[in-house]
Amino acid sequence: MAVVLPHGVLFRSASEGHIRKYLIENRNYLDAVIGLPSNIFYGTSIPTCILVFKKCRVDSDNILFIDASKDFEKAKNQNFLREQDIQKIIDTYKSRKQIEKYSHLASLDEIRENDYNLNIPRYVDTFEEEEIIDLDKVCYELKELEISMKKTDKTIASFCTELGISTPF
């Protein structure tokens, strides 16, 4: 059985936290957590997730996390999953394989350590390193732009003089 829910159910505490703990510890029903892109359902732009439940789980010592939130096509008013996006989710779920920045098999101990918080970024590392900026290169480019601006200002000033009008600067 699979249920589509807002992302909030994955991490909110209070009663939802108790329900998550019960479903994982007492029943061991939760088989997978699949994060979907935001704005794929008409009328709401919130990100959603699919919780997959199984009563007779084969892999009862782990839970599969899939972050499919970046695999979609943007339409005019709404995002949608393409056929290849859906197939990737299905293939990953069936094989229960770990894919860097896409899926992770979390042990029940790992979930306990996270206090039953099922927020996908806790398990699937989607961090992208920022490009290192060469400050010397940026300074050089700024100096070149200043030289170019001065040349342009001189050109504008000469045009203004030819037209007999005052310069704007």
C-alpha cells in the first residue's frame, strides 16, 4: 500500500512522531519513503512524498529513501513526472539499490538515531559543492569593465559635444 502525503509528516513531532515510531518499531510496516517534486498536484505547490507500507516485508531491517524531488519536467502551471522519472523510481524501489544523491537504504538503527525523523535529506545527501571563485580573476574582470566603461563614457561625451547637449554625467 502506498500513501501520498505532505512532507511535513516525515519530520513533525508530537503525535506524528509517535505514529512514525509505532509503524516502524511495533509494526515494521514502513518499506520506503519517496520524495516527490513540489507543485505536481493541481491546486497545491507543497512538496509531497509517498510512504510505501508492506505487512510482510522481505527487507525488514532497513527502509529505502528515494529523493525524486529533482527529477521532473516543468510545465506552464505545474510540474510533472516524466515516464523515465517514474521508471527510475520503480527500478530503484524494486532493486533497493543505493544511488549517490538519489537513494539510501537506512538501517533501523540509523532511523532510531535520528529519533524517527524521516526527512529525506537526513538520509540522502543531495549537497552540491559550490564552485570555487577565483578572486584574482574577478578583480581583473572588474578592472577591465572599468576601463571599458571609461571608454564608453568618452564616446558618449563626444557624441553629446557633437550634438551640442550636456553629458549625462
